[in-house]
Amino acid sequence: MHPTAPAATPPPDPAAARHSARLGELIRAEIAAAGGLLPFDRFMDLALYAPGLGYYVAGAAKFGAGGDFVTAPQLSPLFGGCIAVQAAEALKRLGGGDVLEFGAGDGALAVAVLTGLEHLGALPGRYLILEPSPDLQERQRALLTARVPHLAGRCAWLTGLPRALRGVVLANEVLDAMPVHRFSIGAGGEPLEVCVGERDGALTEIAAPVRSPGLTAAITALQQAGLALTPGYTSEINLRLHPWCAALGGCLDAGLVLLIDYGYPASAYYQPDRTMGTLMCHWRHQAHGDPYRHLGLQDIGAHVDFSAVAQAALAADLTVAGFATQAQFLIGCGIDRLMADAADGGAADPNLAQAVKQLLLPAAMGERFKVLALSRGLSGPWCGFSMRDLRDRL
């Protein structure tokens, strides 16, 4: 079910292989405890977040040249500079407030946003980072202290949402790492759940009658919406979006939420020729579709259904305030002006032009990544969606 295998790479070192084997033992034990079939979202949860073993909570390098993938904030600080422009617009309309970043990676986005907000005279009262990984917390602290020591004191780390927030919420490449359910359509058009089992000593996918609450209703809703889910069609559904948006809506008194990720509206997500879903894994800068390799050592993600995010946000009493491709958003926030300012100031990276191309070009990140804005207690227009607003496609 995952025909694209990674190209040849050196095998994990012995310590990493032992780490992966321990996680494999944990997953196999859960499969046995579940009667031989483990819902895929639970497998993905363990692979990414099992305490001490999951990809995002263990200590291996994940971001940048020495990791498995590169994110937009690492390509260029101009990405964070553009986010700062949009955040400053919201903070000024609020009369001040805080910034909350979900899953801050190595801290590069926090550094760039704080630097940009300082330049714009719109520093937040606090820069909050919701980060469950102790290892990543330490990496973020170290980078902020090294790059912006005079601003690091504004930063605070959380392991859960604050009780109340007035300000800006940022989530860059967060939703794609949220565990998803996988499903397929049976020969008679009936919904089936794709679970993880074990066969001949290897983890494998097994389509079985739906066992996860809410999954049948979600699949039926897609079918009733006119999406052509034919027999054999396999894809993903994120059943955690509604509780996630509800929790966010429960703490946001007023502000703007920016969700940046790779994905599609539902009509493109479930298009007829995307018959094997959108699952994507990253291992040493190679993308492939097999989540059962290198357990705990590789990233696993699913493209984001932005229509589903918008529906969950509306159910949480949030306003869908804008939707654009990443290129459209960055241009609306003035990335050309920021690039010219960097050149005039003599601080331009010699690789800046190439990095900006990666952020903007359709074949790179420019169209594959989207920006969805949600709001409460604030009204637009917003500069990031001044070039194009694609809410009608949701």
C-alpha cells in the first residue's frame, strides 16, 4: 500500500537500531493487546510520541542538514519576518498581547518572529512555546539565547494550552504531524478501517471493519459530499481536528491564528486519482510512503485537509479569516520588501535568493504549502491575504 520506497541510504547506527527495535517491541505489544489490529492513528501516535522512544520526543536531530527535513523557517529568516508582519498587524489591532507557537522545532521561527516584531515596534508581552518534547525545549532555549539574548526573557515554555490567551497563535507544520486514521472503501462501497497488524514478523496494513468511534460517520460524510470514493480507494481522516480546535477556541479570548502546512481543500485531498492517500515519511532528506521503516527514527505525516480544519474551527466558534498558498501569503506580507531591506542593510545571505525561490516557487513550497487564518474578536482585511484569498475553495 506504500509503493514508493526510499532510495538507498546508510543503515541506522547500532544505537539508533536498538532504539528503533525497542519502539517496535512496544508497538507489537500494543497490537497484541488490541487483538491483532491496531488503529493507524494509535500506531502513528506511538511512532511519533511514545515517551522516550517516539520520533518527536527522542533526542535525535530532526531539522536541518543534519536531520531528516528542512522547514521554511530554516530556509530563510524572511519566512519568519513575513509571519511577524502579519502578527504585528493583529497585535496592533488588539492593542498588544502574547504570541503562542505550537511545536517550535529548533526555535528558528521564534527567533525570526521576535526579531521581526522588535523591528516593527510590536513585541508581544510574552512569546509562549507549547512544546511537549524536553529535548526540543532545550534546543529552542539554546538558539533563542544565542541569537536574541535580549529577547529570550520574554519566552516561556508550556506543556499545555494556557487558560486564556489574547494575541497571535502560530502553528507551522504542526497539523501534518497529528495522528490520523486511515480508511479504505470495500468492494461494496462500505467503509473499512486500515489498521496495523503483524504478518510473518513484519508490520503490515490490514483493512478491517471500522472499530474507531466516529470514523464511519466521517467517511459517510465525505461520500455524501459527492467525493468519488470508489472501491479500493484509501486515504486518511484526522478525527483529532475537532477536539484540537475546540481546545484552542476554549482558550482564545481574542486574536489571530495562523496555520501553515502542506495540504489541500477536501475536493483536491480526496480527488479520484489520489487513491493511496497522502501519507509522507522523511528519512535523511528522502521522502517516501512507508511508515513501518525505521520506527522512531523517521518523520511520519499526512497532508492537511484544510476544509476539515475550517469546519472544525467554525464548530469551535472561530472565524475563518483567510486562506492562501504560502507564496501568496508571503508576497502579501511583503517578502520582496524584506528581501530588499536585507540586501540594503548588507546582511543578506549569499544564498538568500535561492532560499526565497524555495519558499515561493510552485514546484517547491510555494503552492504545496497553504496558510489558513482563524480569528476571534478581530476583523480583516489581513495583509497576508491581500494578494489572493481562497476561502471560496474550502
